[in-house]
Amino acid sequence: MIRTLLLLATFLATTGLAWAQVDLLPEIRAGVFARDAGAELLDGARIEDANVELLFAPEWGQLGLLGEIRPHLGATLNTAGHESLVYAGASWTVHLPVLPVWAEASLGAAVHNGAWLEGEVPQQWGCAALLRASGSVGVNVLPGAAVMLTAEHLTDGGACGAPAEGLTNLGVRAALRF
């Protein structure tokens, strides 16, 4: 556990220098995810995760027509006794020129609380530290507001001795831009 916290602290410290010219909280997102969803996406029983994410807007991240790269911090909180996680990384957002539609890809690291769960909850991963990748497609519904469909995938890649089981969550989120 201490090794995982040191890894996360190192990651945040090395990205901290790049965050020096960051607007404070230009966007916040929140929504719900269907846990470990696949074809059963419409199964309401799988909607057991709440997600919140903060995105920042550094000056160096503006890429013109190629979009923007923004650091993010977030959490996916499980309401059914499974693992919850916190994560950090970078998101690349590309807006279509005329339409209010955009797409985004994100990559980063996450830490989950599986070792702290009580009872006989099956553990999804062998490591507390995970790789997190996500993708979203969104629509701007008002100036400063958007809705999006998001898929996030988490894995430890088998790095801690357990079989490399991944988790894919699918959901819907709303965004407010300041």
C-alpha cells in the first residue's frame, strides 16, 4: 500500500510542474456508470458507480484545430460494496469545427480501495495501482454545458501476480464549464 501511495505521489509531483500555468477548475463533470458493462448496458442493476471529474486548462494544452490536452483528477465511487477509485491523467479533446459535437481520449493512473473492503468481496485486481484509459463522445447542449457518453477501462496488466482482469464501465455524464 505504501509503495502504491509513493507511486501516486511521484506521478502527481512530476506532473505538478506542468500544472503551474493551469486555470483553476475550468470544467467539472459528474455522472453514473454501469459497472463491468458490455451488452448488458441497459441493465439498470449494473448502474452502481458515481463519477466526478475535474479538468484543468493549461496554456500549453491548447493545440488549435487539433483540440486541447488537459490534466484531470477524478473519482469513481461504487455504491454496491465493490472497489472505488481515484485517478489522474491527461485528456485530449477534439471539437468538430461547426457542430456542437466533440470526442475525447484519456490516459492515466488510478488507485483503488479493494484491500480495505470488508467481507468476502472478490477483488478485481492484484495491484492497488492501475492503468486507466477512457473515451467520451459529447454534445454541447448550452454554452458552458454538455452531456457525454463515456467508457472507462481499468487494468493492472497482471503486474502483481493475479490474472490480468480488466474492468470496463460505461456511462453518461454532464459537464459544466466555467
